[in-house]
Amino acid sequence: PYMRYGKLLMIRSAELPGIAAAAIALHEVMALHPFGWDSGLVARALTRCVLASRGLDPACFSIPEAGMLEQGRPAYVRAIRGYSDGTTEGLADSMIWFCACVGLGARAVQVPGA
């Protein structure tokens, strides 16, 4: 199932909503696990790059990792495994988890004087 949706990202990325592209990028790196222990770090950094390049967070101001932390490691692992199993349900669950992480990450931002 690896690169199932990654191919979609490479071929038709302009048609995908930015949040979907960021989620697929994260999950593909985690599913492929090309950097061993550091794959999670690279995947999360890539997520920020995609969110910024798609205009969802151009200043890299939000903290999607805060949302991941708030949802907990078991939810993180479930999302990665769900995506990796290649089912429609697994993909949907992983996308919902990711969107929640991004939302929670935006909420976690502290703006001085606001």
C-alpha cells in the first residue's frame, strides 16, 4: 500500500487541497520509514513545509506537532497504521486525525498582546 496515495500527490498535487497534500506527505514518509528513527522528525518537518507552500500557514506560525501531542501517541500510531493498511477507512481516519492535529496546532499558538 505504500506510495498508493503518494503517487497521487506527485501526479496531481495541484488538484489536492493543501491539507490533504500535507497529510499524505506525512503519512507516506511514516509508512516508508526511510530515515529509521528520524523518519517521524522528517515527516513532521515536511508537513510544515507543505502547509507553508500551500498557503495554509505561510509563516510556519502554527504548531501541528502540538496537536499531535495533544491527541497522544496511541492516536498517532493508529493514524499511521490506518494509512499504511491501504483501506479507504484507514485513509479517512488518518486524514481526520491529521486535520484535527492542524486545528489543535493553530489553537496552541500564543500571540503576545492578543
